[in-house]
Amino acid sequence: MVGSSLPRRALGRRLRGFRMQAEKSQLAAGLHIELSPQSIGRMEDGQKVKICTAQIRDLLDFYEVPDPSRERDEVFLLWQEVKDQQLAAKLAGTTKGWWQAYTDQYEPHFDHYLGLEAVATHLTTHQVVLLPGLLQTAGYRRAVSLAGDPNLSADALERRLELAAHRQVRLVDPNFRVNFLLSEGALRHTPGGHPVMANQLNHILELIGSRPNLSIRTVPLDAGSHLGLLAQAFTLLEFPPLASHLAEPPVVFVEGYEGGLYLERTDMIERHRRVIADIQRVALSEDDTKQLVQQIAKEYGA
């Protein structure tokens, strides 16, 4: 959990809630504790900001959070977790997550996603065009990267392959459950050509049924109407309880060509849970998925 953003994210969310309840602006909050409004915003977004315990206490007073109260106690429990994590990171010799060594190889919005993926205990992803990074072979990843930037240098391409391989290490973690819901269309698109896709499909065949923490199911093109057609591609990430035993809410990540969207509202999470249930209703079983993947792999010369 060293480098995890979860305690900071939880602390920021609670402080934002108290600020909005008190009808205070970020400017007013920043002036009260001698921070810029931008720093208040970053803190509320779960980013690192230089702040001390006294400033946290002053903010709670400014927001009129009762003392003593359960709400105030929860904030200080989270603040203690943040400080403990900072100390652990310092002792470990790093204050950054491993993925931040590759920031030159992904878009800025994806940094937050990688931090969340690194600490999630359950991930459900629905993909309709491209296969998710956690399943991609080196050949597939190479083809997708070059499609996005044909002039990508050999060194940059190699670093992207390293990043993808590092992410996939988590698949062997029995405490990390992953449900892949893949449109048949994602299996039929051929970045890199038929040989690359045949190798990619063989990799998926090796994974199907190989680990109890992984589930790979396909939604056939003739599945009929289901909510996945409307929701399209998204990933639901769920997290372990914090050390303070406070629950950390799930996040839905939606990535587009121009950036990423992080959804945290309870109603949005529940809507996507309903989408997942409806996709699972029409998805093939793992055995039938294996047969379909084998069939498509043969078509591509595997």
C-alpha cells in the first residue's frame, strides 16, 4: 500500500463535503489556513499538499465540524493514515508509485487510474473495441501504441511494453479479482494484423480458467439488447477497507480519446452495477467463451 492514494483521497473527499456543507469557497478555506485555493482543490482531489495537523484542525473549526464528534475523529484517523503512509514510503526509499517512472509514456489523466488499479481488490471492465491493457500481449500493445503514434521511438515503445508487463503482474495476486467482459468485436478487431491477433487470442485462451481470481467472458455480437450497448467501455474499481476500517467507495473510470472521466457518485456507481449485471446476463459462460475465442483464433490462422 506504499504510495497508495486511498487515504489521501478519502481525507480530501470528507474535507470537501464539510466545506460544501458549510457553504465555504476554496478561496475562503485557503485564506483561513494560509494555503492557495488551488492547494485546497488538490487536497480535496486526494493529491499531495504540504499541510500540517494544526491546519487540518483549523479547517474543521472553520467548517463548524463539532468537537468532539465522530466526523472529526474520522478525519484525524484518515490524517494519521496519510502520515503513516508517508513515513512508510520514506523508509522504503520512495514516495511515488512504481508507475510514475513511466509518466512520459501515458497521458496525465491515466496517472490517477494506475494508482487506483494498483490498490484495487476487485476490478470489472467492459470493453467493446480494444482489449484491456491487463490482457494485452506485447505484440498487441505494440500495434496499438504505433497506431496512436507512428513515429514513436524504439526506446519509448519498449518503455510502454514494460509498463504494460508491470501492470499484468497483479493478475497473479489471489487477492485481486478481475472480471473481464469483452464484446466479440474486441476479439475481432486486428491491430497489427492476423498473426498478432492470433497470438493475442491464444494468450487469452491460456488465461481462461487458469486462475480462480480471473473471469473472462465474451458478449457475442448477436446477444441482442443489453445495457452494455449504451454504457459502452468502462472499468469499475473496488477497494479494501482503510486501516481505520472506513469504507472506501468504488470508482468508475471511463476513458475516451481526449481524456478520462472518474465517476464516484453513489447513483452513478449503482447504475454501472446494473449495467454489469445486464451484461453478465447475456455474456457467454467461460466454457462457451473459450470455444468462441478458439473459433476466431482459427480464422486468424492460429
